[in-house]
Amino acid sequence: MRAIERLNKLGGFKEKYLFGLAVILSITPFLGVTFVPSLDGPAHLYNANLILELFSENNFISQFYSLTSSPNPNLTGHAFLSLLLLLLPAFVAEKIVLIFYVVGFSYFFRKLILIQNPNGIWLSYLGFPFVFSFVFALGFYNFSLGLVFLMWGLYYWMKKEHKKLNLGELITLFLLFTLAFFSHVFVFAVLILVVSTRILFSFFLSDLPISATRKLTEFFLSSSMSLGLFIFYFTSRPAAHNSVHSSFFKLTEDIFTLNPIISYSKSRERIFLALVGCVIIYLLFLVIRSKKKKWSKSNLHKDSWLILSLVLFIAYFILPDSNSLGGFINTRVALVFYLFLMVWIGIQQISNKLVIPAVVVLLFAHYQLVDYYSHCIKNFNEVAENCYEMEEYIEENNVVIPLNYSDDWMKGHFSNYLGISKPLVILDNYEAVNDYFATEWNWGNLGDELYKHMSTNSFDCINKSSYINQDKLGEVYFFVLGDIQSQTDSCILNKNEELDKQFYPIAKNKHCSLFRLKKS
């Protein structure tokens, strides 16, 4: 109890140091490695480099790629990476973006709590267990950055909610809405939903210093362009199809066991997530117990977070998990549901003596998970470094055909590390296959055989006619991740035989091999 009393007596200035330490510890997994590997992270780095090459009018790259003509979402991460790549090595650029995410997530969650509950200093730590999640481990940089702009935008709106906005403040809101849209459409839709809900509730409150009509006007002035882009994005696309729904039982199990924030291993992480779950239940009990009256107009803005959480909870069970517009939809919805539920808890008046023990348990669980993430990232980093080493042996402005035998789906796009520092056409680029990223394939220049394999990102059984005697491909390289010799599939055995006849080895390390097409 003495330790809790001491924590309770910490001055605001000293407590800021404690919060800063918590943030620093959260970024430690990024500091002891060269790369922070993930499923899609290498592809984001590669396409950020392609964007620079296309802007610099690289003729060879332009044969195969072009920039998408429509203003699609999923751009902020690529834009930030491209700008950083102008000045810094790729692995440094990646870390800056990831550190910005972790710091921004933690800081703006805290600000979102404190602007509504200035006494909720310790409750502002509730966001830490949700900084890392499954979608972050997958390398969904744009969605992750979108969460930062979501909380930043909501904080800024609430900060200016009861005053007339000047031109500079309207421009700031305009930029935050625009950044949210170009990060991810779902995050932008949630931002619009929350702000609209607060404005709607304002019409029922008579004691506000500024009229709800005025705030509605400011909202439309600052969000009109991003709303227009949002509408254009969906009206200019085919309707969603190929929807896949998870079972009600699986969805229920996942959301109540916090499965969406499991990053790497359910068996290793579940004991600490169980602690997080127990803390949430404990805090919900305290909030419910502290409620002395039912809903009232004066609590509309505060309790709107609970209402929005319930809306997201229902949407989680209704929406598909994937369709032609994207994947892991349920996981994304669940993550925002958790965040809004934490915000609702965080703005309640709860005694610090009851909150601090819960926060201590929460931080203990979080940093046990962070320690485990560090271990996983170090293991993946070894493979990523091996992949990146192969780039040295590939001449720029040539084509690389990747073969992946790593038996680990998280390494699915590790071949993209070859093209993060020099102009290469790597025939594994899922972003260029989809139409909601910055780059797209010039399909007409690829030929029918390459087109067929590019549409599935699979080259295990590619026909040699795809690359033999095609001058436009330049010098063709085969990059192999994993051990091709251990494979038993007849198609792969034929590929191994083809490599021996048509290619010669030029480099090999623990995890990778590189081959080059023999001159005819």
C-alpha cells in the first residue's frame, strides 16, 4: 500500500517522466535490430522506393510500374517512407515511422483521456496494451498511422469544441481529416462518425458556449474535401464481392479473449492478455458501481463513447472478415472497439487508490509482451538481414523472380528487402496487384505468362518461357528464400532442375540463395 500511496502522490511533472519511460520501453523492440520485419512491412518499403524511382522517371522501372491515378487511401505510410528515403537508409526510415506510431498512439490516447478527465492521469495508461496488435505485427502501417490521426483528430476537435475556430484551426482540422482519409478509409469513417455523433448530441444540450449549428458548419468546412474523396473512392469502385464471414462462435471467442491484439503466438501471449482482460473487467465493475444515476443530457458526450463502442461491437459481428476491398476487417473493428471502451473507462471518476493497482498489473502484462515481441523481431531480423545482403549482388534496373520456401507465412514478402535501396523489379508485389495502393503493374508489358503468376504472387511453377529471351526484362535473377533442396513437390523439383540448367549461383547465406540467368 505504501508504494501505491507514493505513486498517488507523484506530482504531475514527475509523473510525466514515468509516462515517458513507459513510452520508451514500448519502442525498445525496434532499437536492437536493423529491420523491424513484418508480413507487409518489406512491401511498404519496396513500394516507397518505387515511388521515388517513378517520380525520378526511371525508364526501366516505368516499363513495369506506374503510379495510380486516383487518390486512394493507404498512402500516408508510403508518403512518409518515401520522403525519409530521400535522406536516410531504408531501415532508419522504417524505424522513424514505427516510433512515430508508438509515441503518437500513446501520447494522443493520453491526451484524449485528459481533455475529458483532467484527474484521469493514471487511467491514461490504459492505451499501452493496445499499442501492439495483430494488424501491427502484420505490418499494416497505414492503418496503424490512421489510429494516430484518429485520436489526434478527436483530441483536437474536443479541444476546440466549445469555441469558434479561426482560419488556422480550420486548416489544422482539414489536415487531420485528410491525413486520416489517406491512411485508411475505415479509420476515417470512424473519425467522421465520432465527430458527427458529438455534434448531434450538442443539439440536445442548451448550456453550450457555442451553437451546434456553428460546429456543424465548421465540421463541413474542414472535412468537405476528405468526405468528397471518401464518397468518390467507393462510387468509383466495383461493389465489394468475395465476402468471407467468420463464424459467430469464433468472433465471440476472439473478441472476449483479446485475440485481435495477439501479435505472434497465442500460447505465449494469452497468459498476459488474460491479465489485461481481468483488469478491464475490474475497471468496468468500478465504473458500473460508481454510476449513481441513469442516462442524463449532461452525460451525453461522456457516455457517447459507450454508445459508439456498442455500435462497433455490433458491426464486428455483422461485417465480413474480408472481401475485395480488404482483409482482417473484424480484427480492425475489434481494435477500435477496445480503444473506445478504454476511453469510456478512462474518462470516469474513479479513485486513484483503486486505479493504480490495476495500472501496475496492466503495465506488467504489457512489458512482458513487449519483451516477447523483442525476441520475435530479433529472430525475423536475422532473416531480413540475410535477404537484404543479396541486394549487393544484383545489378540495378533488372528483374528478380522470388521463390519462397521458408515455411513461414510471415516471411511472405521478405524478397522485397532486395529492392528497398536500389531500382529493381521484384515479381512479388501484392500492392501493385491491388488497386488501393500507390503503385500498379503495367500489365501489358509483362506478357501473359508473367501476368498469370503475378496475379497470384506465385512463381514456384513458372514456365521458363516467361523470362528466356525477353530483352525488356534485363538480367533475370532468381532469389530463393529457404531451402529448395528439401522440397519434395514435383513442380518444385522441376524448378530446381531448371535453376541448375538455366542459371548459375552467385551468392548464398544462411537463409537465402541468389541465381543469375546464363547468357545464351
